Amino acid sequence: MKTNKLIWTMAVALVSTASYAQTVDEIVDKHVAALGGLDKIKAVNTVVTDRSLAVQGMEIPNKTTLVVGKSVRNESTVMGNTMIQVVDNGQGWMIRPTMMGGTGEPEDMPADQLKQQLSSLDPFGGLVNYKEKGNKVELVGKESVDKKDVFHLKLTTTDGQVIDEFVDANTYLVTKVKVSMNGNDGEIALSDYKEVDGVKFANTMEISNPQMGTMSFITNKITVNTPVDPAIFKKPAK
């Protein structure tokens, strides 16, 4: 009798685990389809984004030039001073004006900052093709965020970073992300998705954490698969 009960318990556990995994994959598959589908996503090689950053009452122009999976360059201009952050083939450098605590000369990017910047090489996030990337995804449950039903997924990357992703239960687009930012818990709210060449991008991002407060990024223009000069990612000589 005890043996039969043990077998029954194990069978139920196996079925529950299989259903759980299937549910996660179903949500992720619908998320990928909502973005435009895997074929369209894989066809994106470069993304150039022009945004306006609103922080502490200032409007700061921001431009991001991305070669998917390889290089990214961020430029922000404040009161005539330009800050540059670059990641190229796993290495990072930046130029910070004196008003931002720098010297105005090229310098190596700190390791913790580089680690965070590496995630920006993947513009569609760790859920897309998560198994191929070596990521793990767990379904925490179905919740309500900002009066909308969402699926709460816990994404664990290959380097051990844990990211909470909240996927809208109707659109299957990510509406919020919770992640550690410089040792502090931060949130990124994503909205106003628009299609560019068959792929959806969030046009509004609100980033908040205790250290920085709240920053709003409003997208002005996104172009996909335009030629990008590799020279813009190379660290200038002093």
C-alpha cells in the first residue's frame, strides 16, 4: 500500500512539473510571437535609437547604437557636455565630462558597470531563446500589476543574475522588470510598444531605484538594420 502511495505521489509530482514547464514555455512562446516572432527577431542585426531622457526636470538627448550581441554605444548630452559609454566584444570604456565626475578622457568601464551594460547587447531580453542562451525561467504566478493581470516570471541568467519579468496576460509583452542596479533593487516599466520592420519595441521606459530616483526615456525614432561603422566602438587614444 505504501509503495503504491509513493508511486502515485511521484507520478503526480512528475505531471505537475511537466505542466509547470509547459506553462512557462507557452507564456514565453506567446511573448516571442507578440514581439514579432523568432524569425523577425533573429533578422535584426543593428538597432539605432534616439530618445529623450527626462530626469530632475531636465530633457537630455540620448542615442544608442547597437550591433546585436556584439557592441553598443550610448551617448547623452547635458548642457553641451557629452557622456559616452561603449561596450565592444566584452570590453567597456567611457568618457565622462568633468561635470559628471570624470576627466573628459577615455577610461575603462568599471567591472560592475560593464556587467550591467552587457545585458543591453540583447535588445529583446533574456526570455527570447532563453534555453539556447543558457537561462532558466520559472513561473512565480499570476499577479495584478497596475490593475492588469500579468505573469510573474523569474529569469536566472547564465552568470547568476536574477531578473523578475512581468508579462501582460493579454498582450504577452513585458510591462515591468525588477533587477539589481548597482547593488540596489530597481524597476523598469515598459510601455507604448510600436512596430518597426515587423518587430515591437517599447517606446517608453521609466527606470527607478533608490540611488537615482526616477528617469523616463521617451523614444523619438528607432531604425533597424542600418549600416553601423565599427570605428565608433573603438576606444580613442588619449
